Amino acid sequence: MREALALARAGAVAGEVPVGAVLVNAGEIVGRGSNAPVAQLDPTAHAEILAIREAALRLQNYRLTGTTLYCTLEPCVMCAGALVAARIERVVFGARDLRFGGVRSKFQLADSELLNHRLEVVEGVLGVECVELLREFFESRR
């Protein structure tokens, strides 16, 4: 999660909403991402999506079974759907996203019994630091 926080901080410096994500397989980081929709002119360039894309290329497989995604902010519905589609085993996030959360706050896609794959969900890891980073970013924009 500390690596995800470092990525989020780098994203904030670049003017992006500070969200960072890392995907881990067998104790090794195989994918990294920080929000980049502004820089990439791509509304799907969320930290989680970028980490998933990098990991799939590195592992040469679109199925990322046995992996864990660490993310500073609760994944949105788009990202939660991608986690399910990739067959990621577990998602660990720091702060809830009360407006757009797709894992716990608004929707519960990651472990929905309606879908063909369910992830283990762990929340609140380094939550204070994750919330503070977001608060500082948006406060500086006002």
C-alpha cells in the first residue's frame, strides 16, 4: 500500500486526482498505476486499470488469478468490473469513495453473488494517509 501511496502522490504532482494502485503476484509487484485520465486524454486511465494492463502484459495473461490489487481509493464501478473480469483474487483499498465506490460504498460488485467471480475485499489499510492525501489535493484546488 505504501507503493500505491507513492504513486498517488506522484499523480497529484502531475495534476491528477491522487490515486495509486499496485498489483502483486507471489509477493512481487507486477503492475503499477496512478490516475492519468487528464494526461492520457482517456477517461478509463484510472490507476487500477493501468496497473491491470501492465500486469497482464508482464504476465502474458488476461486472467490475473492469485493476484492482489492494492489501491489508495475504493475502486469505482468500472474498475471493480475490471477486477472481476481479470479474476483478481483480492482487492485491498485505503479509503472509501462515498460518491462513486463500486466495491463497498455505492455498489458491491467485487463480491456480488450475481457475478461469476468474487474477490476478497479488505478495506481501511493506511486509510488515514489515503484520505489525507485526497483531502489535501482537493483543498489545494479550492
